[in-house]
Amino acid sequence: MPLPPIQTSVSVTEHPRHWSQSLTTWTRVTLLWLMAITVTGAAVRLTGSGLGCTDWPTCTVNTELDAPGFHSAVEFGNRVISGLAIIPVIAGWLAARKAQRRDLSPWFALMTTGFLGQVILGMLVTRTELDPRMVLGHFLLSIVLIFIGVVLDYKARFAVKAQTPTAQQARFNTGRRIRARMLWASCTLVIFVGTLVTGSGPHTGSETSGEPIARLGFDIREISRAHSLLGWLLVAIIVLGLFQSRPQDADVPWIDVDRRWFLRIGAIALIQGGIGYLQYSLGVPVGLVAVHIIGSVLLWTAVCWYGMVATYPEVEHAERSASELVS
């Protein structure tokens, strides 16, 4: 069902077609690459390849524990994939400069700083022999980088300046921003406590270590219960968002947009919850844990994207105008 015409006027910044398309291509590649790196990093842990390389940045293998092979290939392969992620970031930054998008420069700088942080944490993970605090820090920084990737990709696509909305639209905008922040905060807590569950669970990250890998020490049943309760809080916020985005007034065209986003996020969250309960009841098999991690990356990306939609409501409806201007 097409959206009703927007009641505010918008001015769209026009950029040269070639560089505008290049910019959005590279920001999208960067975002997808970051999502993939987060999943492949988890695969290193789930395959027990965390100490497949016993040093850093090279990949020497302790042949007394494990001959060069699968584990070292997985570990070093993830390092290579992670390092190559800087290529689309640099390409996107160059495209942004050509398109005169100076507003994106701070976000590219944050992205580059985050990559440097990942390099340092990657080194510490190896040298501390998979200290769970370093491992979860590595994962959480990946989550932060996905957030930055979403902001970059969204802002690159929708370079819009909005005029003053009507009073009713302004009230709705305030409410949706509050809901978006509640959603973002609850999802952040779910993911953070999820890393504590992981750091206390049986998947240590290495099958080749001669010594037991340290764990965080939380009681797995209690920390899993806390993770589950936070998941239900997230579901409650989604239900609230669905209720408040029910069709009410044609003067607020963003209601349908919000409802679609809450339905998407709700579907992912319910699947995630089902997988979480199933993996707990089956003793956290590796396959289900991997699917759960993929789901968490998708859920986080969707929540961050909706946060941008809610913060800049007018750009969701200016997409057609923007594409017409640059075509």
C-alpha cells in the first residue's frame, strides 16, 4: 500500500550520479563485510580454532599440539578477511570526498579507529590465550562497528534536509525516537549479556590448547536466565511499538513505515528466542549456536537501521525524490 503524501517539504542534496552511486555501493559493501566478519569471528571460536595460530600477526603453529591444518587456516583466514575490510572503507571515504560529503568524515574516522582497536584486541586475544574478557570485547567492538556501518550506509543513501513538520507529526516523531532508543538499549543489553553467557559456556574457542581455557565464572543457568528475561523485555518493547504504530491518522505517514519495521524486528527476535531456548535445552550444540549468532547480527543491524529511520523520519520518504535527482 503506497504511503500517503508527506506533509512536509524536503530539500534533497544533489550529488554527481557516478560518485553518489559509488559511495552507496562502498558503504553497503562495508556494512555487509562487517556483518560477515562478526560471523566468521564467531566461527573461529565455534570450530575450536582460536589458538590455531600461536602467535600474532604471523601464524606459527605449535606442532606439539596441532599440526598446520584446519584450525590454523580458519584462524589466519579470519585475520586476512578482517584486514581486507579496510579496502571498502578507504574506497567509501574517497567516494565521499569526491561527492563532497564532509558530514560522513567523522564516521569514517570512527570506523578506522574501530579497526585499529580490533587489531589490538585480536593481538590480545591470542597473547592472553583466549581470555574470555578479550574475546567478548572483540565481539562487542564488532557490534559497535556494525552500528557505525549502518549510520554510514544510511546517511550516504539519504542526504536530505527536512523542513519543520506539523505539530502532530512532531509529537509522533518524538514518540518514535523514544521507542527507537528503548529498542536499541534493550537490544544492546541482550547482546551484552549474551556475550557473558558465551564467556561462561562450554565453547572455549580452542581444541588445541594444552591448558584449560579460562571462563568468566558466571553460573550458566543464572546468566542464561538473565539473558532470557532481557530478551522478553525486547519483545515487550516491540509489541509496544506495534501497538503505537497501528493506523490512526493519515497526517502521519510514517506509521506504516514503523509498523513494517517492528514486524521485521519482531520476527527476527521471535526466531532468535526460539533458537535460544532450543539450544539451551539441547546442551548448546555448535550448529544452533552459529545460527543464533547470525540471528543476533541480523537483529542488531535491523534495530540500528530502524534507529536511523526514527531519527531521520523524512529521509525514508525522500528516497524517490533523491533517486530522481541523481538519475
